[in-house]
Amino acid sequence: MTKKVVVKLAIRDLKEKQKAMKAVSSLPGIESLAMDMNEKKLTVIGDVDPVQVVSKLRKFWYTDIVTVGPAKEPEKKKENEKKDDGKKEDENEQIAELLKLYKNYNPYYTQNFRIYSAEENPNSCVIC
């Protein structure tokens, strides 16, 4: 029986987030992990004991169990009910959401860096 366990953690930054997810991911029976940094909540879905999840996390952080319950299966949507305009808007929203998640996951690769050549910078050192 799959369960959904939501745990609130006292973490401060992305490094601690990675450490928490790595600690919990070593438990057997986990289907998915998700972390909300705004609310500092870790969501674990799978056939896992909530006590084991909390005991892994309490070694490093103050931990509270928010909810434990059955995992809901995603509802299947009928394609006939959607309109063509609705599909385009849904796709744009999904792309925007994925871009936002990617920027949160990997902030260093999404920054714009400009590469300068020696011809553009007169103070650069070039050994010929």
C-alpha cells in the first residue's frame, strides 16, 4: 500500500535539501520524493514507514510529521473535453513550470554569462 508522507524540516539552503533527499532516498520502497523549499516540506510517496523517514532526518534536522495518508492516483482527463485553446495554454503553463523548476534545481547553469574575446578587451593579455 503506497503512502504519502509529508514532513516539515528545519533546513536552510539547497545543500541541506540535497543532503535530506539523499538520506531519505536510501530507504527501500520509495516511489517519489519532492521538496518544497518555500514551506520547507518534504513529500515522500511509496511503500515506506513514516517512522523510518523521520528517524533518518532527525539525525541532522528538527523534523515534524505533517500528514500521513494514502497516495492519491492521478485522475485521467478526457481529451474530448479539452478545447484546442485550452491545450495550448496548458502546454505553455507546463513549459513555464518546468523552466521554473529547472532554474530552482540548477541555478548556476541558467545564468547568462558573456564570453569576451581578446579583440573586444584591449586590456587583455595575449602571448603571440
